[in-house]
Amino acid sequence: MFVDVKLKTPKLKNPLHHCEFPELEYLKPVLITDEKGFQHEYPVMFCRCKSEACTLVELGLWPATPTKPVMAFTFGLMELVEKMFLVAKVSVQQCCASLPGFSKFPIAHRPIEIYRNMLDAFEEFRHFRFDLRALKDICPERDGENICPACPKDCNNFLAGNALRSNQRFAGLDETGIFGRACRHEFPKAFVNLKHGERISYAVWLINDMVSKAKEKNMSYNVLYDISCILHRHLQNSAEFSDILAHINLAIPIFHVYGHKAQCQIMYSPRRVEGCGLTDGEVMERLWSYLRGFASITKEMSPSRRIDALTDCLLHYGRQSKSKLGERLKRRMVRAMELQKTAIETFNEMVNSIPGFDIAQIDTWLNDEKEYFSHKNTVNEGQLVGPLEEWKEKYFVKLQRYYCLRDESVLQGSGDYSVAEETCNK
């Protein structure tokens, strides 16, 4: 029945709808567009006891407007546009522009432009799909799409759906990006708009929001941030947020930490922070890689549409991550067990090759190293190292003098080191 020209077709009526007052029923033409781009006008049987939008939804059609619709789209088309937007990162405008290429309309029967009608309808459709997946009205105790099943319940405070969506237009500053956090299971948690570029205050706000909303006040968090060293000093010097440090352990993602100086690598490497295990901390980098494709789409949107679009993108990313969670945890567990076995064998082999070695010395070395670097900027290094023995100090002075005299001999071109040796032997 679907042809690539607009034709009069038999009327559509919901066979499950039975009204006691037939005089309330009426016919109204509705232009329907399907997933192939075909457009056809159907006379639809409506009833005044039910809204026209509800009648169309019951027929498997999504109305272009919530009241008095004259255009509708098949659910197949709406789902296709949603997949193209969330997975292929194709804008709604590009999707609508490509539909006529599928339908092969003759020149005499150009299709009616649907982009302007599709734009608002697609946004409402995404709201509908979120509510349908969450099933909050049917099963309130069910965890929604914004919950990571592997995290403690106190950590699941990511606002999504209607709680995060904004339908208001405001004349604030332009957004320069987004800033957010995610859990180690690669599930989005909370995000805010950047209006001034990346600042340390955004990280402080997100961490404070996470800690303050936790039901368990003694809960401890491991936080991995690209510049945790700067964040740590900022929190220490802040009278308002200094108490946050009692609830968090800061670390730098494993691939970022090597760009920091040795002191930061010792203090903030996730391999040295207790509780981080083999977590690489690069979850946000993988998330940004997915969201980067939407930059060209969202930059021309209004603030409210941009928030809605990014919310749906984050929800989609969370759904995909949740569907792979079991396989991912199993793979990581197998890898961790293999690395642990290899590390124990290598360590025991190394220790056994050193006669009279005490394993307890390793903990002492680690503690001394951490204490040294934690006080390096505030305490005199001589206080931590202690005074050198007399013979070591004399040896160091003579060795330094020897190198100076040797360099002088090289510069003079003599190449005779005997003078330097005789001087140092005195």
C-alpha cells in the first residue's frame, strides 16, 4: 500500500477503540511519512472522547504536534532517526534530507519538507522512549537507566530524563563545553555546562556534590582527575572545602600521570594509591571520544535543546555500557588474576636471589619515599635525609673537586689528570 507518491488511501481506525457515542467520531486527513521516506495521506478515524495524539500513537504513529496534528511519522522512522543520531551521530536535519533519496519521488511529486515538524516531534519522542524504558509509573522500585548496577546506591545520583532536561530558554553565557564525572564501570554520573573554560571550581563542585549527597557519611571515594596534584593543594588551602579531603583519595589517570613530575607520579599514580587497583582512570577520555562527534550538531542548538540532546547521548552511552558490564568485569577479573600470578612469581624469584633480604624493608622504603615527597615543598630536605657521616661528606667534597680539576684539564687540552689526582689525594 505504501507507494512513492501521495495517494488517497483507505481510512485508518483503531479496532480496539469502541465508543458508546458514534456521533463523536470523525474523519481527518493526516499526512504520514514512513522510514523509507514515502508520504501518503490517510483519513484517520478520531473520537472526541480521546485526544488525537493518543489515537495516532495507538495506531503506531507519532504525531508531529501534540494538539490538532495534520502530520505524523511511523514509529519505524522515529526509531531510525534515533539510531542515526545516537549511534552514527547524524543530525536530524541530515536524516530528513536523506529520506527522499530512498523513496525516489518523481519530479512531479516532490515530498513535503518534514524537518521543522520532525525537530520538535523527535525531541518529544526521546522523552517518551526514556519514560517507556524506565517504567517508573508501572514499577517505581525499578532502577532506571541512570543507575549503574555495579556501584553502591549512594553513588548513583546522576540526574537524567525530566530531572535534567531544561525547556527554558535563557540568555546566559555561551557554553564552551561540558564537565562531568563517571564511575570506574564507565557509567556517566553527573555533568555540568562549562561557561568559562575548564576551571578547578568545576571539579570541586562535582566532588562536593557527590560527597554531600551520600547517605553514608563515612564513605570513602577514589577520585582520578588529570590535575589531582593541583586540586589537592587547592582543597588544602580552601577553608570551605578542606573537609572533603577526609572523604576522598586523589589520583591521576595512568596515561596522564607520566606527564607530571616525579613527585606527582609518586604521590598520585593509581598504581600507588590504595584501592585503585588496575583502574586506569581514563573512563572520561573514552566518553569524550564518543561525545566529540556531537560537537558539530549541538553547537547550533539552543541551550535547552543542547541539554536534551546531550542527556540522551549520555543515557545511550550508559545503556551500552550497562549491556557490556558483565563481560567487561569478567575480562578485567581474568586479567587481574593473571597479572597477580605473574607479579608474585617474579617478585619471589627476585627476592630469593638476594640472600638475607627482609621483605619488610620494602614497606619501609615506600613509606620513606612517600613521606619525603609529601613534605618536599614544606620541609627542608636536610631534615628528612639527616646529616651525612663525616667520611661520606669528605668523599663527596673531594669527588666534586676532582671533577672540576679534570674539566679544567680537558679545556686546557693537556689531558693530564695526574694533577687532579694528586690534589684530591691530599
